[in-house]
Amino acid sequence: MVVIETTLALLLALCVEPMPVEFLQSINLQQQTALRRVGCPQKCQPELCPPAHLLQRCPAGRARDACGCCWECGNAEGQFCDAELSDGLYGRCAEGLKCRVPPRQRAHFLSGAKREEEETPKAICVCARQDVLCATDGKTYENKCQLRNAQHSLAQGQEKPTLAHYGPCRSRPVITMGPQNNHVLEGSDAVFVCEVSSFPLATVHWTKDGENIFLPVNDPNIAAQARRGPQRFELSGWLQIQAARPADEGVYTCSARNAFGATSASARLQVLGKGMTAFSPGSKEPYSMMDDEEGGDDEDYEGHSSGHMYV
């Protein structure tokens, strides 16, 4: 009886005076849990539901309550959710999302390798449609749910991005992680890493000291390679210098290019003589970065080579 009175008091309070969305979200869990405990009414009472104008401010969108009578703020992508209607711990996913157990976690659970304190795997909200799209802000989003989150994160009055077209945005390369200055002892290996994001995917090349010659230049101690990842529409490149010598010192540049432009980032390698134990002060920041925009037709280059490998 106490639970029923508490629930009705919360619902009536919402109808009498509009409450901020933060408060609305904070009572969603209490309201859902209470309703599940006492059972749903035989007939819905819309007048007891939260005001519609408050639901417009829900960050992830709205969801039906446990009884299917009222709308409330739903859980966002990546948040825990109740996979079964009988649960009342985390809440339900917003419209456009589904409550699912991640494949790896499901396999881990079914194999019997579960912790004692966790009897069932936890489900999370995932976007129902996984269609990559390009928005009017020039950014590529993995799905509509991420675009909706970006829209709600902006302050009132700011221009909200909308769908421009399905598929990734076509743009010149952007180096998301450039090579870092490196100090190694003579005879040790040195590795430079360069991660590039673009569509169409860029090609990545390495040069030294501004020379217009792509490494490794038949040097058996130098290897360069590239592959897709770690993110979608990203390319990762590596330059490895084995058994570094004083002659290997210099500035190494990672250059990325596609049909829409080019960019580059550089870092310095310092080879310390044998017997030296102290590294000279040096920054781990990229040595320099340059962009070179180029024009290009808006063509679909998907399927073209994503990089080169040198051994």
C-alpha cells in the first residue's frame, strides 16, 4: 500500500507542476520498479503521465513504461537496460534502440565462465539500425542514435546537425594519431605509428628528412606497412627501424593522401651512443603537421586499395 501511494504521489506531482528533466529521469527507475511490484492498472490513465514537453528534452529519446501506458525518458546507446519486462533495475531503451546482450558476453555466459555475483549477463542498448551516415556538420556517425545524441548535446540556439546522406562523409585525410619523437639506444629498434581517418581511405607513405623517396628504399633494416583500423574508415601505418644506427637519426614524415587532399605529420629520431643510460630531454608530441587540400570529384572510391605494405 505504501508503494502505491508513493507512486501516485509522484505521478500527480508531475501533472500539477512541470519538473526538470533531470528529476524526471531520477524518478523513472522508482516509478517503473513500483509499478512492476504492484502490477499494471487494467485501464491506462493518460492524465497521470508526465507532460509531453518534458519528454522532448530526453537526451536519448523516449520509451514506453513497463505498463505501456506512459512515455518516459529512455536509456541511451551503451547504457545498461532490462532485457526482460519482469526486470526493473536499469530501465528500457529509447525508441530506435534495442536491448541486447553483447555477443562476447553472451558466449562467455553460455560457456559457464561467469562470476558468482553475476548470475545473468548484462544487456545494453544498441541502435536498431547500424547505418553509417554523414551529417551536415561534416562528421561521419556510426548510426542515427549517435547523431541524435550529438543533437541533444548542443546548447539551445546552436545549429543542430541533420542527416546529409547515408554513407561516410567524403573528405581529405585527417591524422588522428601522428608519429611521436623517439629516443633509442644504438642497436635498439625504433617504431613510428601513424593513424589516418578519411573516406575514401588514404594511402600512407614514409619519408626521411624531406626527401621525396618513399621508405624503406631497399634497406633491410627498415620495414613499413599499413592496414585498416582500428576504427572504421581508418588506416594505421607503421615504420620500424631495426638495430638503429647513428645514420638513422633524422626527421621521419608520415604522408597520407586521397582524392580530396593530403596531410602529413613528422617526428624526430635520436639514436644514443652505446653506453649512454640517460635520455636527453625530448617531447613526445608530434614534431610537425601539415595539410594540403586538393579538389576532387565526389566519387565513391570504396574498394580501392587502402594502403601499401613494404617488407
